[in-house]
Amino acid sequence: MNFEWNENTVRWYQDAERYTGFFKNIAELVGPKVAEYSSLCDIGCGIGLVDSQLSKYIDRITCIDSHPYAIEMLRQRIQAEKIRNITPVLMDCNAIEERWDVIFISFFGSRELEQFLPRCKRLIAVVGRKSQTELYPEKYRKFQKNTSEEVEENLNSKGIPYSLTETAFEFGQPFRSEEDARDFIRTQSHDINPGDLEDFLSERLVETGKEDFPFYLPRQKAVGIFEIEGRL
């Protein structure tokens, strides 16, 4: 697993969504594409920030993730917000047997999306674009993220038709203190040395003048949104 959900990572994602509305923006693009359907499965849902927005567009959402903490946080949030049409499921994506009208995948590690086509009428995948600014020094990256360019190459090589929408939204990271920013970078870049950490923050961290989030790492998140016909 390349990402660990815990109290801090959940808070950082929630703070970023509160500050930028990134997942709300994604849902406003994807929502009209799924509104004609009745059921949707979000594979690798994490804490389900996009699903609470998509729930306004579709009757039933199943949220699948293999991380127990993420699923528990999602369960607590939908109960608190009284969202009735989202069902969180702790499950590995390779174990799914059900079928849905739509399978939705966002920032999922696999480049081979076609494995899910037999289980849906339509597949929608949100994938980050290549070569964009990250929120931590890239030389400390431990794994290669999936990119929309790689997904596109894979689909083309297998003759799988698709449509692709490219867009970008602000999705930086707000912080409650400078030490909060340091903790974030250390979490993302475990082996970073103190000098590189301070140099990175000196170059990138900005003061916002906001009481709740006085510091911010700006980033425009460029994405490709793939739409593929399923095989149901």
C-alpha cells in the first residue's frame, strides 16, 4: 500500500477539500455523466470525499477500500451528515463480484482499468496528469504514480475506445501552523533531510492571512477524466 490513512492524513485531506473544494469540483464534472444511472461503485474510495458530493446525483453508491481506518472514517461521516445512499465496504478490489451501472475510480494505482469493464455499464476514471508540481520534493518519491498519459497509452494499445476530458483545479494543502506543514512533508517524504525540508518550505509555503489556515502550499492539480463503455 502506497498511502497510509491515519488521523493526520485524514485531517489533511479534509482540510484541503475545505480550502479548495477540489472533490466538489470533480463531482460537478462527473455528476451529470452518472445522473442517468442508478448505482455506482467507487473503487479505492479512501475517505469518500467525492462520494458525498456524487450522492446528490445517483441513487446508490457503494464505496470500496481495503484500508479499515478510511472506511471507518467514511462510515462515521455519512452517519453524521445523514447521507442515506452510500454504503462503505471494507474489501480488496480484486475480490468484488457485484455489478453496478457505473464504476468510478479516482487516482487509483492500476493502469489497467479494463479489468473492471465486465462489472459495469460505464467506467469513469480520474487520473492525474504527468509532470506537475507536487506537494513535497519529488526526489523523495517512493513510488511512481499512475498518470493519464500512461492510461491513455494502455487503452490505445489494446484498442479500447474512450473519451477523455482534461482539466485542472486548485488542490494545494492548507496548514494550521508551520510545524503542521513540516509534519506533512515528513509524512510524504520519510527520508527527507532537515535542510531540504526547510529549503522546500521556504520556496513554496505561502502565508494566507487566514486565521484557520495561515499557511498554504499552492498546487494546480491537472487531471484526465476517462469515460469507457462497460461490458454489461
